[in-house]
Amino acid sequence: MNPNKVLLETKHLNKAFADNVVLQDVNEQVHEGQVICLIGPSGAGKSTLLRCLNLLDQPTKGAVLFAGQDLTQLSEKQLDEIRQQMGMVFQQFNLFPHMSIVDNLKLAPMRVKGMSDSEAQAMAVALLEQVGLSDKEQAYPESLSGGQQQRVAIARALSMNPQMMLFDEPTSALDPEMVGEVLKVMQDLAHKGMTMVVVTHEMGFARNVADQIWFMADGGIQEVATPQEFFDHPQTKRAQDFLAKILES
């Protein structure tokens, strides 16, 4: 891991849906091993920015560079190869209900990477142990809690051995008592050096785990700071108002 290496970069990134401008001139970098937490009010464009990072949403203007390659200039086939390096975890778990947990994890490495069944099995078992679900190998998604399903979704994203992980509000669909188990898995990943960009409303996680906070509001990144700087001394009026509301609740 090289903390000086820029893994991901946006240059003058813009995104509009018809006349609705969601992102305006976003210029940021993510370094290898860095944990970025994207926070801000609803409708600020956080999820749209995350989806633009791997071109699930096509930017209207600007560039997204991953390991020096401009994703906006790649073919769909080339883009699919890059996306394998950028694991994505959504609010919803999107597991295949008709497949066991271990088969959910084995599917992509075998189909996309040509991994053998025995290799994929060993990797899946190791990943389930990593997320604390060794006993659920043969279970089916519907028998698992939301927190357990989200941990499986994280393990499935890791099964492609990505260089970085993107998380789009991974705990927002969970009952409150299940949030902690998912955040712990993410915290463990951060401690192991995984590069992560996380859209989250979990301020404790952002304060304790992030290297950098990107505060988004009104279609842009208003403030970039360390967690301590941001939470203790927010610089912009918009961030001060946001934090005041969060702390009130």
C-alpha cells in the first residue's frame, strides 16, 4: 500500500439529470489506503457522486480517473474490467435468493475470473469467516437478518479482490440493532488498509474511521477536512448548520 499513490481522481466532474444539476465541478483525489466518508444532507448528491466514480451514472462533463485511466473514455468491456477493481455495496443487499450464501460468493469469481470451484469455495469460506458468518455457508438469504445479508454483500464484493470499495449508505436499510455488526466489518476492512469511499449518515463511524470527510451540499463538495477538524471546527456555514441539526437529533 502506497499512501502517496492517487488511486482515484475526479476532474471537473459534473452530473445533471435534464435541468437538475446534481454535481458541479467536483475535483477530488482518493489515495491508496484512504477511507473517505461522504456526508451531508439528503439530496446533496452523495450517492450520485459515488455512482459516477465507477460510471454506474455517466457524468455529464469531466473525467474520472482510476489508476490513471479515464473511465469516461473506455469501452463498456474495458469499464467492466475496471469495475471488478471497485467493489460496490448498496443499501439493498441484492443477493440471489435461490442460491446458498456460499454460492452467492462463488458465482462471480468462477464466471468472471475463471476461478475453479475448489478455489472459489476456499475463498468464499475465508471471506465468510472474515465477516463473522462461517456458520451460514449453506443458508439462504431469506433466513438471514438484514445485517447478516449486508455482511454477505460485503463479502461478495470482496470476492473479486478489488483495489477499493464503494459503500452507498450500507446501513440505512437496517434495523438499528444490526447497524453495529456491519460497521464493525467495515472498520476491520479499513484497519487492513482497504481503500474505501463511504456515503454514510453514521457520524460515529465517520469520526472514528475516516481519514478524510467530504461534506457535500448544494451539488458540490463544500468542505474537505480530517474528522477532528470537521466535527470540532467546521469552516463553512453550511457544515455548521448541518452538524447543529445532527447533534440536536
